[in-house]
Amino acid sequence: RKPKSGLLLTAARALHLDLARSVMVGDRPDDVEAALGAGVVPIQITSTGGPRHPLAIAHVGSLLDAVPLILARTA
């Protein structure tokens, strides 16, 4: 369970993902913690009104707003 990063690490091994080049988008501070624990860049959607995590690289209003950031980080 979040904020632990075990699920991300398991998926990375199974799918041969490069977590250092990966981005995780979530709407909760626990999502950011899970991403950080796995070495993944965290982007937080804040339209739900929840608390902002200070270590997210960006706070966006929607997944659509995150797309340019995701593309820039993974290019």
C-alpha cells in the first residue's frame, strides 16, 4: 500500500522500466511518497483540493495539464 513503493519496484522489474526516466502522476501526497521511494519523478494533480506535497516537481490541475511535463521528462 502507498506510500510504500513496492508495487512500482515490482512493475519496473517485470516490465524492464527505467524508473529514473519514469514519471508518476497522482492526486495524493501518498502518491508522491511512493514515487519518491521508487526513484520516480512525481507530479501531483491538485484539482481534488487535497494537500500539496512539497517534493512534487509540479502541481497541475489535471492529467492533461501534466502531459507536457511528462513528455519533456521522458524525451
